[in-house]
Amino acid sequence: MTMITPRTPQKLAPPGRTRRERKAAELEAGTRRTGQRLAELSARPAAQVLQELGATRDGLSRREAQHRLERHGPNVVAREHAPHWCVQLAKAYWNPFILVLVFLAGIMYWQDPADPGVVILSVMVGISGLLRFWQEYRSGRAADALKQLVTTTCAVQRRAGAAAAGTPVEIPMDQVVPGDVVRLAAGDLVPADLRLITAKDLMVSQAALSGESLPVAKADSRTEDLGRPGAPPAERGGDTTDPVEAGNLALMGTSVTSGTATGVVVATGAGTYFGSMAGSLVGERPQTNFDNGVRKVSFLLIRFMLVMVPVVFAVNGITKGDWDEAFLFAVAVAVGLTPEMLPMVVSANLARGAVAMSRKKVVVKRLNAIQNLGAMDVLCTDKTGTLTEDRIVLDRHLDVHGREDTEVLEYGYLNAHFQTGLRNLMDRAVIDRVNEAEEVVVDARFSMVDEIPFDFARRRMSVVLNRNSLVGEGRAEHVMITKGAVEEVLGLCTHLTDRGERIELTEALRAGAAATAQDQNRQGMRVLAVATRTIDTPRDSYTVADEDGLTLVGFLAFLDPPKADAAAALRGMADKGIAVKVITGDNELVAARVCADVGLDVGHVVPGTEIDAVDDAQLCELAARTTVFAKVNPVQKARVVRALQADGHTVGFLGDGINDAAALRDADVGISVDTAVDIAKESADIILLEKDLTVLEQGVVQGRTTFGNTIKYIKMTASSNFGNVFSVLVASAFIPFQPMLAIMLLVQNLVYDIAQLATPWDRMDEEYLRRPRNWDARGIGRFMVVIGPISSVFDIAMFVIMWNVFGANSEAHQALFQSGWFIEGLLSQTLVVHMIRTRKIPFVQSRASWPVMVATVLAVLTGLFLPFSPLASALGFVPVPMSYFPWLVGVLLAYCTLTQLVKTWYVRRFGTWL
């Protein structure tokens, strides 16, 4: 028995190229070889492929599947894996701020190896890197754990023993092995490279491989030999070895949009066509708006440091005459201007946000999506399960005149019972209704012949059944039962049934039947039409073309009651500044009724046909003023999302169906639920463990909290650094000695940095959480320029006090001057944490969380203790007199008062604070 090898060895590309070019060449060669192998498989009969794989149409035994899993490994392709902890540790120290500190420490060591500042800088570097490593390591583990909450499965045939018949079982995709027989239906991701054995109306979306947005039809056959042996795969881009469009292959990374199929797995993991390309798909993700914002601020501060430090050095050198001391002081100022904790704070914020959101039943697949969730100002959602209870019940089964009719129920049940494709909530409601009443028994009277699966273009599905009661009479009769959207089914009907009599469907009767369905829609019902066709010349296979000449039997009316808390959830979204737009496949009447019941201002309901009739510019205007879109298809959903984005909105899309996948990918933040179809979960950035707007609202609040705490740290750091430079320049220009020793500046910076480590655990004011938040680089620069100099005013005031009140006006008393400024500078920097963290009055109207309170209190106590501690002489401090402290309190109170006044003006002038 010849086994199909999952992967062929790759040859190295010719030398003389760059590493990236060689890697690209190797990937291209590997992809080409995989394509050739798949092309060969597509040309072989299915029976031969099964034999080569050592498999049967019943699938593998459980024992054989386990052996193959051990031999071939999990069915996973190259993807982003967390590196080894050693690599993570090294990368934690590889950022511009740490490199600046290491460079400065090297300079200080070169000038004086015994300088205690070298030790302090080393401690700062160690703390920054270790904390960042620990946060990223924990966040990586937390993200992996959260992703385990959302699993993607597929249906395979497995046998209990060698001779047993295969039964379908659901297994995680990573456990699929070569030789497995996989069953596909609408909404499924193709778990591996498959050679199709059977297919029925199979349409596959291959956008992930080919970039083609339209689904591709696969070979349609019920025979074991699916496809034309020897037929080459379809050409694409001139490459005849590319099997992406081969009619009898379904490849990993694609998804089923409609139809059903079975196929045998010919390759898994890295051996698949998708896996051969995966090396070019992993690596650094594209930078988000949030990433770019943090990077710009980081390099803005570094550029600011590179400009100001030489100025400080020159001023000190010229005015003091001691260039060595001026150099050390300038280095210390550079350290103070370096926000070395920024990477750690960002990582800690995102990690904490993801974990906190998971406690509220929100799983974050991509950490940076947290920022987009906080920035979201428009949410597009389906109504089913979000605004309604997602508890469909069959309320009525009516004939064409609106009378109760058990025949309609029977035919509806037969259609739902025998279908093998994507069974929805309405199918289950029909089956549950019949099972509860025990009114219909089908096994003896009918048997399955064929099925025309549901798709979102036809919006209907059909089963073809054999009347078993006629077999004994030597006759054969097939019955097609079609169930689907009223307009689509009614358009195919030529007759109707009235009290058991088959009557030609006139225009008047057609209008009356449509009015019956619309009357149920007005009552908030979802209505499906049921029609039949008797086929006197049976055959084995049927297609969409056979759905014609139908006889309308009646209607099934379903009720999906609005959620009791839906109106409150929508009000909560509105309070958070999020506009909710409903995009549904239901008709206008049902959509309008349900949305009105939950308190939405419905206005004009826009149908999908109206979306198709306008261009993109017109759609932007239409989407801006529309709340409800009805009878929309997947392409139209994605167009609405893009139109809202083009109008400047940050758009979230909540969906759980195959028809939502395109919109989920296009939205700024794709949101799905753990019960969604596979492709929807894979396309989403965030997964809700409960389909509820209240849960999503909690996630939005956490996203805004995470973003707010990050911005809070950035603004604290930027404004504090800007103010310190002013203070240093003034002191250097007018004071004949160094206003503070370099070692003192380093200690002050170290204590302040440690105090800010609690920022990710702070709370945000309710007012901040009520509005969508997005990155505003210009606002950060403006904040720095306006707020930063306030601290300089009181630094200068303390200079005057120390100089005139305490007589620290000569080099003999410079230690007293330096100690006094050290305490005031550290305490004012610590107070700025509380002043900046809120637009309200701190400690009175808004209090920080207990971690922030503890961290800042410890920083204040450290600043007060150091001049009196045993370390004082080593650091150059002297004790300050007790009379200093009333002056200190007065300066700090004045500082807080002026900051609050400027803050009030700033909020009124610019309408924002953080």
C-alpha cells in the first residue's frame, strides 16, 4: 500500500541572494510542488485515492486515526507561536528606551566606574525589562488559554473497529489526519486538503487562497468517481500547477458557502497547499492605529530628549564651568526624559484588559482589538439572538388562506427531518413541534433520494423523497418538498393546494397568498413558504433547475420574541455613544416590528435591493441615516460596513453565520459568538461567550478602560518630562551650582517610575467611559505643552523659597537646596498622577484605585524618608528643617489648585481631557 506523503523535502534556493529572497524562493518552490501533487490527485479516480491512503468511504477506525495523528502530528500550519522564554526575555530589553538607558549607563561607567548612578541605571533597566517580559509572558499564556475557550470542529467519519460502519463524529480540526473522510455543509471551514468523493450543489469561498471574492462551484456528483480523471486543474495567473480551482478538490483555508460534500483528507498541516504558503503569512502583523500612535509618541519623546539634553549640557557647562559635572547632569536629565516603562505599561494594560474581559464572557483573540472595541461608535448586528431570544418556536402552520392546516406541518417536518445540510433554528422548531405532539411518523412512508441544499442566493432548500408505499405496487414516485423565503418559493409555484384540491395559481390567488404571509409578518412572525412537486419519472439526482412548477401548500409562521432586556441593552449602548444598526436577512415587516418593539427608531427600512441600486458615495449617505437594513445578502452587509467606515466611523460587526464572514473581516472589530459557524469565529477578533448586547457593552467599557489607562500614562509621562526640562533649564541658567546631583535625579526618576507601574490597575471615570475613544496624537502634544509647564512654575517657586527663606544660596548650602528640590519635585510628580488621571477634582470627586493609591503613598514616603535615611550622605542629601514642610505643603496645594484651574479651562476649551 502506497501512502501519500504529506510533504516533500524542499531544496535550498541558489546562493547569492538575500535571506529574505532565499526564503521567498523556497516558499514558492514548496508551493509549486504541493500544487503539482494536488493536480495529480485531482486526476486520479476517488477510489484510487482512497486505496493509496489506506482509507475507505466509511473513514478510519479510531485506533488508526490515533496512530496517524502520532505519525503526522497535529493538523496545524505555521502560525504565530510565543517564542521560548529566553527569546522573550531578550526581546523585552530590545526597545529604544532600554537601549537609551543602557547607552547612558555605559557612558557613566566609562567616566566613573564607581559612580552609584551606574547601579541605579542598571536597576532601572532590570526592572523595566523584567516587568515587560513578565507581563508579555503572562499575557501570551492568558491569550492562549482564552483561545482554548473557542474551539473549531469538523465532522468526520470514524469507525469503532475495523469492520464497523462509519458514524459521523465532531472532532477538533487539529486532530484531522490523512485518510479521514470529512463531511462538509454550509458554514464549515475546510479543515485540510480534501479530494472530494461526493458533492451536491457545493459552493466554496476560496478568497483566502485565490483572492476571488465570489464562491466557486465544485464538481456536482453522487458517484465515487467525482470529477474527470486526467483533467488538469483550472489555470490561474498562468500557473497550470495551481489547484485552487480544481473541481474535485477542497483546500484548507477555504469555506463552504452552500451545498454539501464528503471528501477524503489527502494532506494536513504544513503539507497542505495553504500550509505551503503559510511561511509568508506569519510574522509581524500590520501596525494598527494604536500601535502607530504609541510608536509616534515614543519617538517624539526620544527626539525631544535628543534636542533638549545637549541644551541642558551646554547651559550647565557654560554657567558652572565644570563640564564633567555638566555632562553627568545632562545624562541624568536624559534618563528622566526616557519613558522606559511605556512598553511594559502598554503590555500590562492589554493583558489585564483581555483577562478582565474574559471574566465578563468576552474572549479577545487579538489583543490590539481591545482598543478598536473601545473606539467603536457604530455597531452593526443581526436581530436574531441579539435583540430577540433566539428561541424560535413554530407558532402557526397555515394554508394559503391563513387557516390552520396539518398538511403544511407534515410537509415542513419532512423537509426539516430529511435535510443533511445546515439545519437552522426554524428547522429545529418544526421538528420539536412535531415530536412534542407525536403527530407525524415518516420513517416507514418516505426515504431520502436527494437534496438541493440551502444557499443565501436562492434562500430555500429542497429534499426529494421516495414514497415507499408505492414500492409494493411496482410504482415509483418522488416528491420534492421545498421550504424557504416566501417571495422565492412563491415565484416558483404554478399551483396551490386549497382544502386538498390542486388549483392553478392565478395572479389573484398569488396576491392573496402573499397577503396571508404579510399579515403574519406584521404580527412579528417569520414566515416560510412550503411547496411540493410530484415527479412521476424518478431519477437518482436533482438540481436547482428542478425547483420549478411547484404547488404551494401553505406557510409556517415562527415567533422569536424580543428579549426582555434588549431595550435596556440598546439604551446602554446609546449611553456609551454607540449607534446600533440592524442588518438582517429577514423581510422588512418582521425587522421593523421587532426593532420597534425593543425601542429602536426604525424610520425607513432599507432593503438589499436598494443597496444594490446606489453607488458607494450614495450608500455612505444612506447608511448614515438608516437604522434597519432588511433582506440583505453577505455582499450587501460588507458594503454597508465599508460605507460606514468611509464616513469616519469605527465599526463593529456582530454576526454568527456564514453570511456574516465577509462583514466580520471588513469591520474594524469583528465580533462573533462561541456558537457561531466556524468561518464566523475564525473571521472575528472578539468572541462573546453569550450572544447578548449587555455582555458586549461590558466588553466596550473594559476596552475603553484599557485604552484610557494607556493614554493616562502617556500624558503623565509626556507632560511631566516637558515640565522637568523647563525647571532644569531655569535652574541651570540662574543658579551657580547644580540644582540637583545626577544621582538624585536618577533616584527621583526610579521612584516615580515604580509609582506609575500601578497605572494599568486604575479605574476610569464614568464620564470617560460614555464616549468612544480613539487615538489623538495631536491632542497628546497639545496636552504636553499646556500642562507640563505648570510643574515648572512651582519648581521655580521652591527654588526661590530655598534660596531666600532657607539661605541655600551658595555652594556651601547646595546640598540643602538640592534636597529641598528633590522632595518637592518627587511629590509634585507623584501628585500629577492623581491630577491627570481624572478631569474631576482628585480625592474629592474621583479617587484612584487602591493599587495606585498604595503606589503613590509609598513614593511620597520614600521621597520624605531619603534625606533623613542612612543612605542620605551616599546620595548627597542632607536633612531639611521642619520649617520646610509648611512651605512644601503650601507649594503643593498651590500646584494642585492651579492645575485644577488649568484643567477646567482645558476641558472647556478643547472638550476633552484624556
